[in-house]
Amino acid sequence: MILLSAPVDYLPIAMMFVVAMGFVLSTMVATHLLGPNRKSKVKLETFECGIEPQGNSRMPFSIKYFLIAILFVLFDVEVIFMYPWAVNFRSMGVTGLLEMFLFMGILVLGLIYIIRKGALKWE
Amino acid sequence: MNALIVIACLGIAAMMSEVLGFKKLLLPLVAIGLISVVGLFVMDWNTSIRYYHDMLYFDNYAIAFSAMVTVLTALWLIMSKEYFISTTSKAEHAALILFCLTGAIVMISYSDLSMLFIGIEILSISLYVLAASNKHDLRSNEAGLKYFLMGAFATGFLLFGITLIYGASGSFNLQEIANYLSKNSEHLPMFVYAGVLLMLVGLLFKVSAAPFHFWAPDVYEGSPTLVTAFMSTIVKTAAFAAFYRLFATCFSDLSGWWGETLAIVAALTMLVGNVLAVMQQNFKRMLAYSSIAHAGYMLMAIVAMNHISAGAIFLYTSAYSIASLGAFACLHALGANDNEKIINLRGFIAKQPFNAGLLCLAMLSLAGIPPLAGFFAKYYLFYGVIQSGYLWLVLVAVLSSLIGVYYYFRVIYTMFLPREEEDGVLPKISGGHKILLTIVAILSLLMGIFPGILQGIL
């Protein structure tokens, strides 16, 4: 693989950087200068969708939330592999189909495993 | 290649055995599986096939090391029956061990830097969990966390290195990188050297060589003894196989550049490992430092890099791993109540002379005393290094071996002391541990008497 590129080809990227940084800086400066500056106790409180916040957020909560979330992420990420496969489905032919079946089979084994282990039981 | 698939499937079967209710069949299944895997490797001998667009390359080097780690795992299994049959243990331990083995074989037989990375990760991630598998022991938790943080850090270095090498050569393939390096040896960009250096750092972290060894004693001490035995034998063998393969096929043209660095690291590793092992009162921690020191000797084979060094590193890793397994079997059998002190061995020779004799043989092999495997492993290694012109390195190695003899003999000396009242009852070594000790002693003797068999096949 040969890449023929001169430093000048990277100019658009440099401009992109300048624009991105400039946008952030100018909006921050502009809001600071234009907006009225009224500080109040209510404004500094944690945003809880309009409900008054109560208690400490550093408290133990059930590991089940964590477990469900991590399992969701796991299976969610695996599904991403199906998109490139679906796009190239025709060109990969039967081999690609079988390979994907194998992959999904292993995934289903994992699902059976976590269900039988009781990881999804809430009570 | 088929062997790799069989081991991966065995791992999945082990994982499912508990939920599908065939846990009782697990041990025979795994035993038969591992034996047939060794058979499959033997059948592949001399074939040298490349798989999956040259991602994996099973040449004789890869097959020899893969068969060796499989045999070591089978030996390890003999003392680890409790992982498979006791009611309290989980089938996950067995599954993780088999996934570790899968990773080890991938990282031994890689022919592509991405496969090296995947192999190391399959191996490491299973090991992080295993290191912390003794959930109610604080030290085990600490070991798992430390190992994970350090391992992730080292993997970062490795990946940076791979990226820079890819940036220069435009390929992950070992052969193509080697071709690129030899073709452009006159005007290599600076970042190629940085890439080699970063990969070197990443791998030195993984094999716990001297400036990067600080995690090893804590992790080895904290992990459950069986996992430590696995880490310091099978994992170390696989890591060195990968290390040697990378530098022999890929970066051998640059050896003038990294040779001196690696020689100094090797010398430092041997000295640090051996000197610190002398001061340890804890048997397990002493074995951890001894494992660091042995990593230094094995690094010498990579420094030497000539026609006999592949055979020498193969003989050395097998001799070291087999003797270590024996030492860990004793430690595991005797240290039932977290009693891992060396003085716990007092009176061993009077109470159980046969077992103590076998442990003696394992210790002598680790120290490198003539009729045993450790001596000839060191002999071939040192010979190769002298041939490559690093005489000072061999002098350092001999000196540090002498320090090593002291603390291995201290273990033997302690066995002869009379047992005191405060020591309590010495547990009886029987069953799997005794069988393993016997096999270890026989293999160490056989490999010491006929060292050419293992050394000559590569």
C-alpha cells in the first residue's frame, strides 16, 4: 500500500481544527458577554428533571442494574457486526451466511448461559 | 489449527457444562480433549500451513510450543482436579483456563500483529478473572486489580508500537514487515525505532522483565496457588514463544540496534530476580521472584538470536515450567491453611521422605544442577549467547545462577530441619499432587539425560 500525500493535503483537517476550536471559544465568550448574569441557589443545584434532589448520590444500589447494563452493552455491540455483513451479504455468498450463523450460534450459547445462570432474574 | 478449534470448543463446553447439567463429565471430557489436541499437533508436524489469509502460521516452531503448553496444561490439570469435581467450584474456572490456552496458542502461532494482540488479550482477560477468582480473599482481589491495571497499561504500549510499525511498513504481516525493514534498512524513519521500542516495552511488561517486574510478586502471591502455577509456567512459556517469534522473524535485521538494550534488560532481570528471591520468607513469593529471574535467562535466547537459540529457549521453557509445576504442587498441597512460609517445610524429609525427595529434584532442576533438565537448558542457552559474542552477559548469568543456588538450597536445607511444635501438622501429599510430583521428577531426569531430544527438534 503506497500513500502519496503531501503535507498540504492535511490543510482541510487543520482548518477543521481551527473552526471547531473557534466555534467553542466564540460561543463561550459570546454567551458570557451577552447573557445577563444572575446567580441563585436554585440554579446551582443538581438538575433532577425538575424534581427537588434529595439524599446523597454516593449510596449502594443493587448490582443487578450494573449486570443488566453490562449485558445489554455486550449484546448491543455484537449486533454492530451484522451491519457490515448485511451490506456485503450478496458478495460473501453462502460462506458468509454460514460464518454469520456460527457467530450468532456462539452468541446464542452465551445468551443461554446467562439466562440459565440466572443473571436476568430480577427477584 | 484443528487443535485450536477443539480447545476453543472445549472451553465453550466447559462453560455450558454447569447450566446444561453435565458437570460430572467435564474432567474426563477435558482430559480426553487435551490428549487428542496433542495428537492433532503431532499430526500437523512438518506441514507448515498458513491459515486465514496468513493470520496464523503453524510451522514446526509454533506446533512444538503449542504442544508444549497443551502438555503443561494437562500436567497442571492433575493437581487441579478440585477445579473440576468439587461441588463448591464453578465450571467457569475450567472454561477460563481453556480460553487461556486458546489465547496462548493464538499468540504462539501468529503471523500477523493483529493476531498477536488478540492472542495476548484472550489470554490476559481470562487471567485477570482467574487471578481474582478467590472472591473472599482480599489479596486475590488486589492481585486481580493490579494485574488488570498493569496488563492494560502494557497492552497500550504494545498497541502504540504496532501502530507505528504499521504506519511505516503498511502491513501487519510479520513477513512483509521483515521485507520492508530489510529493503529500507538504510533510511528507516525514526518512528520505526520508536515502534520497536514500544513493542519491546509492552512485551517486557508481559514477561515481567526487570524494570517492569514490580507487579509480578504481588500478583503471583495474591492469586490462588493453582492460578499462580498456571501463570508462571504456561503463560510464561507462551509469552516467550511470542516474544521470540516476533523478534526472530520481524526485527532480526535491527538486532544491532535493540540487542544491547535487551542484553542489559536480561542482565538486570536475572540479578534483580535472584537477589530479591534470597530475602523472601514466603515460598510463593520466592517462586515469584525466581520466575522473574528465569525470565532473564530466557531473554538471553532472544539476545543471542542464532541457529540454536530457538531450540535452547524451547528446552529452557519446558525444563523451567515442568520443575516449577512440581514446586507449586508441593506448595499447594502443603499450604492448605494459607501457610506459605518456607519454614513450614521443616521436617518434611523425616515425615514424607519420598515426596521430599521429589521436591528436592524439582528444586535442583530449577537451580541448574547437572544431571537434571535445568542444567542442560542453561548450558545450551549460555552456549548460544557466547556464540553471539555476549560473553559479559554469560558471566552475569553464571553469577546470578550462583545466587539462585543459595535460595533453592535453602528450601532443601529447611526440609531437613526438625519440625517444631509451633509448625503444626504437615499435610500429607497424596493423590494428584503426588502423581504430578512423580511425573515432574521423571521428566526432569529424562530431559537432563537426553536434552538433545527437545533441543534438537527446532
